[in-house]
Amino acid sequence: MAAPSDYALPFRIEGQNVNGRVVKLNALASEVLSRHDYPEAVNRLLGEALVLAAMLGTMLKFDGRFILQLQGSGPISMLMADYTPQEGAGGLRGFAQFDADGLADASRENGDLTSLLGDKGHMAFTVDQGAEMERYQGIVPLEGANLADAALGYFDRSEQIGTAIKLAAAPLLLPGGRTEWRAGGIVVQQMAARGGIVDIETPPERDPDHIDDDWNRLAILLATAEPSELLDADVSGEQLAFRLFHEDGVRVFEPRGLQFACPCTRERVLNMLAGLSDQDQAEMQSQENVEVRCEFCNENYLFEPFEAFAQRH
């Protein structure tokens, strides 16, 4: 069976209490981003958010939809990416809301996280295990120069598990003059005996005097990963993990395929419309047509008012 082109590759560093993931979004990055007409700064941040959602979503210790949401007071007011486990390849999707005039400022087009989302933003990690299960959610202030820094802030505050992350997303010029987006990333994380949302195991006994030094060295090695390595489809996740951590020994596991997936359907939209209040329905019935657009996949659903609200009566 051919290896997927878009995937999350789990690995473990031998002799250390450390797990990791390499995420490669090749065709998938363009597939998601091309559904929207976003400026480059928004595409770049959303591309990194898709990688982070795939990274953490495939590390969950229980099945559930993983939702990453950024909200702020800057030109980008909201950005969301989510990962849904499913048979075959896990599903990814995302969207953003932004003020185009604010993003037109050249300093913001290439700015850091604060310039894009403002200085009062926050990041939420949510795990939705279904209607009968309790949601897990962690919310932290948006801090740091980029999304990787903000994610590290979450783990420092909420999980208190040593974590190092590197993310990248960029448009690449391909043969024939075509431009396509690519996104990728790598994470390593210390394992712990309990707690948190990630898939962690009870580690073997080790000399505590060496743990901090070993971890700091691994974090430094991860920082040497080049954006080009994260984005190049010809550099596999396995090659990257071995390049960085071969001196310690790396064991890689079966990659988990990723694909675009949005569960919206005409029937689901009709059910949503049927649940609107009488006042909202009365206002919409005065229109010639009822149009609903899914922000994730940008699909438009058009209904006549009678069809849209027939289920209510």
C-alpha cells in the first residue's frame, strides 16, 4: 500500500521518555486553502494551524474531534482548524475571519502573531468526544511571536509537559509556474505518567539528574529543523526524524493519513434551519431565497423559504 502524501508520522526517541510527530501537508494544504480567497498572511497562519491541529489531534489519548481556535482584536478576529479521526485518513479543515483593510498594512502582512490577532487574543484547545461525553477545553492567552510559541505557552500553563514545536507554511513555486501551498511541522514531547490530553505512557525509570540535560539537547536539535525540510515533499517525515535524532535512535510508527473532510450536507443545513427561532424564520421567509454558506468548505446551499422551513411545521 502506497504511503499517504499527507500524513502525521508518530515516532519515539529510544532511551528517552519522548514521543514525537512529523506532519506533512503537501496537496492537502492547497486543497484546504484554495477553498478560500485569503491574503497570504492569513493563509500562512491557517496553514500552520492545520498542522498543529493534525499534530495534537493524532496525539489524543481518546477519540474525539480536536478543535484549535484563535480569537483576537487584531486584523484576524478568529481562526479555526479542526481534526476529526475517521476510518482511513483523519479529516482536516479550517477557516478564518479577518478585516481586509487591517491586513493591507504591509507591516501586518509579514507581522508576528500579536500584529495579526492583537494583544488581547486567546487560544483554545477543545476535544469534543460526542454528544454524550463531556468536552475538554483549555484556554490560554495568545503569547509569543508565532503560533508555535503560543502552543508552547499552552503546554507550559496547562499540561506542564516539556514540549518543543516547529511549524511552517508557505507558497511554493512548482514546475510550470504553478504556485501551491505546503505546510509541515514537528513536535517532541516528554511523556508523563498521567494527566493532559495527549497520548502519554508511564515512562521507564531513568536517572532524574540526566532528564533535563537530555531534554534540553533534544529541544535544541528540533530547533535546527529548517522550514524547507518541513515543506519539501521529497523530505519524508522519517528522513527528518532520523536527521535530527539519529544519535539517540528513532523508532517510527505507521503514518496516519490526512485528508480534507467537512461533514456539512444539505440535510444537515436543513436541520439547522429547522432549529431556528420563530422570529428568525419569519425574517428569512420574507426573502426570495435562503442562502447558507459553510465557512469551512465555502460550499453554498440555496433553498426556497418553503423548503428551508418545511420541517418545522
